[in-house]
Amino acid sequence: MSRHLLRSAFFGLAAVMIASSAPVLASDFKWGAYFVDTQDGTKEPAYGIGGGDSEQEAIDNAKKFCEEAGGTACTQAMTYEQCGALATDGKKITWGKAPTKEEAEAGAKNACGSDGCEVLTSDCNAE
């Protein structure tokens, strides 16, 4: 195999690998899910957001992305069909789900019950 063909094959394979590991956000699907590393007590724990055409597909994707983010104790936080959000104060992680991103974020912060609680992430699905 020529050096040019070998190089083309390598870069083609690399592009496929990168594309297949891209996050599957809920914004592209009917269902969304969050997994979070419950052992990580920092303000920015490892988490995964996954989307899918079914609830189980969203769950599987979120778990995979949490583990890929370095989570060692990835636990399902929630699934949602509209919007979801995670909030943390560095000690606990809470979540909210609602028809709008703003309401989901407010629900996550309210569930936290701490002035130091901040929204970690939020997402809405396509439907």
C-alpha cells in the first residue's frame, strides 16, 4: 500500500471514530436523560446528557457519556421529554424537569435549597 493510501485510510478511520463518539444531545430526539457521577463532590462533577428516540436509548447514551467524561459512579438522575437541568452546590446534585429550560433550571436550583447552588447544565429536546 502506498504511503498516500495509508495516510488517507488513517485519516478516514480517525474521522469515523470522532464522528461516532460525538455526544447525542437530547435536543435532537424525543427523550433526554442525565447521568451524574455521585461520588464527585465538586462543583463540576462528571455527567452525561443523552438523547434518543426511546427513553432507554437516551438512558444508554447518557450513561456512556458520563463514563467517557471520567465518571466512576455514574448514576441516573432523570429522564425527560421536554427540558431538564442539573444544579449543584458542590455537596449535592439536584435536578428539575419542565416544559421550558428556564423552569427546569429554576426547579433544579430550588431543589438544591442552597444559596451557593448553581445550574451545572440544562437541555431541551426537539419535541
